[in-house]
Amino acid sequence: MQLWLGFAVLALVFWGITGVTQKLSTNAISSERSFLWFCWAMVALSAVVLLVARPHAGLATIVVVSSIAGGALNGLGAWTSFRALESGGKASIVISLISLYPLLTVLLAVIFLGERLTWLQTAGACLAIAAAILLSLEGPPKEA
Amino acid sequence: MTTTETPSTPTKSRLPAAWLLWSLATIVLWGTWGLVSKVASDGVDAYVNQLLYTVGLAPLMAFVGWTVWKRSPKESPTARKRGVFWAFLTGILGGLGNLAFFEALVKGGKASIVAPVTALFPMVTVLLAMIFLKERLGRVQWIGLALAFVAIYLLSM
């Protein structure tokens, strides 16, 4: 397995666990308060990260701006997803629709970064998006 | 915005539903995040990327903090303690996921492949929900799970 794939799968596992912990959190408190404490945890983690890594001078502006923009875009995306759910959208439809976001990343990466996918990888990307949508649909009710 | 109009309502808004607009905004924001993360990963390591990411999160955090303070929903102290614990854990795990995501990009993963692979995280969620929350998987979700494994295999080629 390529190293990058191993890390991508690791990210998938961590984020997958957050799907459960986030649900346990919003079962008890509002999504806004939950999001706020999610952010505080990010700050705490960054404080620990600061012990092992320090941003050095001479970073390219585009890199710094992209990185900071990443936090803003991802955070805002989480916030707009909460708003979508609170605005009356059915969870199964909203989450399935939102699952289409990698499609945009693929498109932007092809256009702006000149990335090219093989036919098999293109099929894989399409299957991944279809799988994410199917997985987001609500399952049958819990057994009593 | 929920529409509670009856079928006999003579005029119907031509504006798209608010939930649809918020959903589309989410796609644009998260879709673009994948792109900028790759651009950033070409110049910084995963740790510095996570630090700068948190800087980008700060203004939104201030805004959400203000709305929480203004609206302050009534929650019992026990529920609040429990909810905050899980939210904090979500943030730690989410941040670790970010580090792994950035590292995948630093190690040469293309944004156009890493984004679809990591977007498969609901496969872990549904499996854990089945084991720990006793939720049942429908046929559609089992198909989704199978497709997810095939997708990862194809994307790794």
C-alpha cells in the first residue's frame, strides 16, 4: 500500500469515529455548542502540535493563505451543514447531497492543479461518491 | 426554512429552499477545502498546516461562541457535561484526522484521489453505530459499504 493511501485511510477512520461521537454530543447539547467545543479541542490539539512543530519564516504566501483558508472553509462548511439541517432539510437528503463535495475537489484539482486520473481511478472516484451517498441514507429503525 | 403551506396556497416562492442553498454552500466550501489543502501541503508539513488551519477556524469560533452566548439553550448540567465531553473528543479525533489527511497530501496523494477516499468516512461511522449504538444497517447501506471497499481499491491503482 502506498504511504499516502495509508494516511488517507487513517483520516477516514478518525473522521468516521467522529460521526458517532458527534451524534452522542448533539444528543445532549445544541449543535452550536457542540461545534464550539469541537473548535476548542482543535485549539488544544494545536497547542500540543506547537510543541513538536513551529512554522518557520519564509513560507510562501500562497501556502500560508491556503492553509488558513482551509480552516475557514472547513469550519464554515460544518456550520452551513448544521444550518441546512436546521432549515428543514431532511437529514438523509442533506447529508447525501453534501457527500457530493469530493466531486468539486476532483474538478478543481483537475482544472487548477492539472491532476489527471486513470480510467480506473475515475471509476473509483465515482463509486466512492455513490458509496458515501448510500452510506449516508438512514438505516432501518433500531431493534427494540 | 420549513414550508408549511397547504396545496391550495395560490402563490409559491420561486426561491430555492434554504436547506438546499445551505447544502450547496457546504459542497462549495468543503470541495474547495480539498483544493487549498493540497496547495498548502506542497509548502508546509502536516503539523504546520494544522496550526494554520486552526488560525483560519478562529473567526468562526468567535462568531459561534457569540451565538451560543446569545441563545444559550437550556440544558441540564449533566447533559451539558456529557455533550461537551463528546464534542471535545470529536474535535481531538477530527484534528487527528486532519493531520492524517494533510500527511496523505504531503506524501504525494493527489487531491482528486485523497478527497474521495477520505469522504468514505461514513463507512466507519455506520459500522461503529451498528456495534456501539445498536443501529441496524439497511440493504442500501450494506451496498454502500461494499462499494466503498471497491472504490478504495480502484483509487489506489
